[in-house]
Amino acid sequence: MSRRWKSHIEAHMFVAPSVILTMTLGIYPILWALRYMFYEYRGYGEARYIGFENFTRLWHDDVLWMSIWNTLVYAAGKLVLTIPIALVLAVLLNGKLRGRNVLRGIIFMPTIFSTAVMAVVFYIIFNSYNGLLNQVLKTIGSTGVDWLGVEYAMLTCIIIAAWGGIGNYMLLFLAGLQGIPKDVYESAELDGATGWRKFVHITIPMLGPVLNIIMMIAIMNALDSYESIMVLTGGGPVGKTQVMYMYLFKLLFPVSTGETVPQDIGYGSAVAFFLSLLVGALTGIYLYLTRKLNNIY
């Protein structure tokens, strides 16, 4: 009996640090935010109970709805660029290409870099006034482009996000491609199938379950991504690149004293709850629409 109790105590001691961290850094902040959804609290002084006024304010918050729209545009643009390019690269690097392991490492390398650090590097490149890219354009006789201006800021952010995510999804596609039996391709070749037909009728269908997972990961990453945008544009110009989680971050943690979004922890908690429901709903819709991808076989 003493040996049994000793094993139980040892098991609980191993689990205890994870449980404590989860409760302290995960569960408690959620419960804290759920409470302040119904209060007016700006981070100082006493919190004042206001009921559902924060949720009523949501429907009339033009900045919030604009940030949600910007997020959808950003997510759609990132997916359209990232997923096809990652798939094509995975197919090419899955073949008998010379130096493919080196190329895989080079393409995957941006994934391990810090998002904030890389955003600073890209800011130096895309800076509208003295950026490296505009300097190159001017040397060949072209005029500079306002990459971080109203017209091109979102496109620039999407391109940078795609650059940082291609390597990760390429690796996942490679894992899926290597799981496809070679006998299937050999049988198709005996029937006269060409490379394109094999890709469309064999590779894509048999990648269905893997593609479903990759798309799910990509959508979630695109919806909650804001770090690189914060470094590049801070949500500007005139809110053109302000995504929903950046707006939430500014409500809870103002980035500067001159920030146009004032700190409002009570309203920010309500926005966080609403955005979590929105992301959950979008995830549920995606899983419902793509449920057949897991039934390829």
C-alpha cells in the first residue's frame, strides 16, 4: 500500500507544475476577463458594474467591424498565397531534385525566426522613404512605391506573412506526400496517366486529410496574427491594416500614450469574448464544409 501511495504522489508531483501553470496563466485570466465583461474598468480606480452595456457597444463600434473585415481580407490573401505555393514547393522538393535537402532547410528557415525581428527587417526593406526596395527601384529609373501607404499596406503585410508561413506548410505537405503509396502512381502510369493527371486525380485527393489539417492551422494562424502588422504599420494608415486581435490588444494594453484607441479593460474583455465566439463559429463552419475531405479513402 505504501508503494502504491508513493507512486501516486510521484505522479502528482510531475503533473503539478503543468496544472499550476495552466490554472495561473490560462484558466484564471479567462475567468478574470469573463467577470470584467460586465464592468466599466480602465485599469485604474474602481470597476463599475454596467451590465450588458459593453455588448451593446459592440454593435456600434465601427473600428471593431472594420478590423474584423481587415482580418478576413488578410486571412484570405495569406491563404491564397501560402497554401498553393507551399504545395507546389512540396511536390517539387519531394521529387529527385538535386540539393533538395538544402532547399528544404532554406525555405523552412523563416519559420524559426522571431516574427517581430523579421518585421523590423522587412520595415527597413519596404520603408516608403528610404527603404532598400525603393532605392533599388530608383536606381533602375523607376519611381518609389509607398509600400506601407493606404493603397499597398495590406498587400505588403500579406506578402510578408506568406513568406513567413510557406516553409511550415511545405513541411506538412511533404509529410503527406511521403505517406502516399508509390504503387498508386505506378498503376496510374501503366494506364497512361501524365504528371498533371496524377497530380489532380491522385495527389490532391489523397492529400485530403492532410490538406484539411493544414487549412485549419493556416486559418487559425491568419485570424489571430497581428505581431508583424503591429511592427510594420501599427494598424495604419488610417486603420487600413488594423486586424481584430490588434484592436483587442490596444484596448487591453495601449502601445503608447498617444494611441487613438484608449485603454478599456471592461470593453476589451467583452470584445475578447465576442471574437472568441466569432473565431469558434468560423472554425465550426469550416469543419462542416470540409468534413468530406477526411473521407477520401
